[in-house]
Amino acid sequence: MPVLQYRFGQTNIAKVSGSDELREVLDDPWLESETIVIKPNWVDIDRGSFVDARTLRTLLEALDSRLVVTESLHVARSMNLLKDGMSFIVGGEEVNWRWLLKGAGWRWLIENPGWDWFRGGGHWAQIVKEDKAFLDEHGFTDLFKEFNVEYINTTDEVWNGRNADPAEVKRAVESRFGPVREERLYGMVPQRLYDLRGSTMISLARLKQYATFTLKNIFGMIIDPMRPWWHGLKNSRVSASIVDINKVYRSIFNVYGICASLYETAVANPEGEFQGAYMGRYDIVDGLGLVAFGRDPVSLDRLLLNLTEQISTQAPEVNCAPIELAEEEGLGACDDEALLESKLKVGVWFSPQL
């Protein structure tokens, strides 16, 4: 029985039940690259919110290339060993990593964007241990061994001085897109990734209630363990930051977007079983089997934003702004006909029932 699949402009949306069907629909020559770099969405560890080992396994089984997984360190997923992370002093008071995640801590990071205190105060060593615990406890360490996957943590590489020459990165970016707004981004590419330039990079996002897709997923390649400065006050800087880090990696790789919700999907419910760091209360629906994919992450994200407006817990304009800026700056485009057609044909797929 053929896989149920539709194409809307440059974006494909399909229902799959496993790796064999996923392999069948992922028939793009870009996915035959000798090496494929995968950037999963690992911003936190809430169930149904990050790309889990089962989903990643399904993708690895569907590909035949040499495989590399890359991600930065991130405080929100790095309290596996210490419940609240490490403590430190701000304004004469003791605070901790959890304090950084919102409110006064978030504002403090906007006002104090440097990470020397973190690198030199034992925090770096601790977050590396936390990252290993995340990989171990969620099954990724064993998965990487099984599939001979190379794992590259961008923060560790750059903080250890193993980044590509910023001048080379700058030339690559500006010859294609023009300059980024913050030149620090040119120094945030690990040499190990830059050596793979010309390969395919998959931005592997997952469907979730606050509707951030493949463009925002690349925002995670900014190496800071928290990114409030890159958001800016009231998100004043976030669209530009998302677009600029996408320019960097689009200049190095063929960036292919995949957004999946194959197994566990979070569905908002004020009385739900789970409480998310960013999602509020929710329940889990299993076996949705949804995957959206294509060469144009801008087109992909605009379609998904349109299709998920009924389940998103975030105002659409929050996620629309970076997509619109990416269109304006030549990173891709989506036509209105594709938006309408997709809504009619697969809109119901994006309304999981509890």
C-alpha cells in the first residue's frame, strides 16, 4: 500500500509508520550526500517536546550516508544530575541555572551576554557532564554507537578554540546572502563541521504546541548555553538572529528541513498530565506518524505555521516574523496557493484528538 503523501509547492507532507516508509518518501538527491549532518531539536527534555531517540532512530534507519549529529550545550536540557544546576552569586545573592530560564535571570543574561563566568567557574565542566547524562539517559549514546554516528557539540568545539576561520565563514556567507548583523556568528562554526561543507544538513524539528520549526531549530547552533541576548528584550532581536544563523549554515551546507511528529505528540490540555517548561499543561497522543520535509525551510515552516494555528499555544505572529524576514532576505518563499491547498487536504492531520 503506497504511503499517503502530498506535495505543496516545495514542501512534502506524509503519514508514515516507520523507517521503511520514511525511506520511501525521502527520495531527494540531497539525502544521498556522502555525509549527512543532523541537527535535532534538543532545547529541553519535556516529553513530547524534543526529538527523542525513537524518532532519531527512525531517521537514521532511513538514511544510507555517513551520519553526524550536532547540537550546542543548553541549560534548559542540562539539569539531569543537579536538579537546579550550579549556584553562583548575582548582586550579592545566590542564584542557580534554573534562575536563568525566565524572569530576572533571563533579563540578567540580556544585560550580561558574556559567558566567561560560566566557562571559568566550573559551570562548563558541569554542563558537559549534564550533556553526557542527557545522551546516556535518553538512549542517544547507545544509538550513536549502533549507527556509528559522530556527535559534535558546537559549544565545546568553539570554546576549546576549534572553530573555523571566521574570515572564511564570512566570505562564504556574504558572497551568498550579504552580511549578518552580528559578526560573532562567523566565529561560531566548529572546524569539524566546516570540513564537511557542501554536504547536506538536516534541520530535524518536531511538531509541538509553541510552533517553532526548522528555521528556529537552526537558532540552536548559536553556541551560547542560553540565548536571551539573541532574543533581545521583548524578542526584539530574535527574528534577525534566527535568519542570520540560518544564513551562516545555508552558506556551508545544503540545509534540508524535516519536521516530524511520528510517535508522541503534545496536545494542550489545561488539566493535562504533563507540565512543560514552555508548553504549559498538556497530554500525549501517540502514533500520529506525521512528517513534513523539503529543501526550502522557509516554505516548510510557513506551511506548518498555517496548519498548526489551531493547536499552537503561541500567537502566530511570534513565529511568523522570522519566516517573513527570511523571505525578505532571500532564504526561500511560499505561495498562497500551497497554503490553501495544504489546509484543505491535510489540515485535519494536524488536529490530534485526545
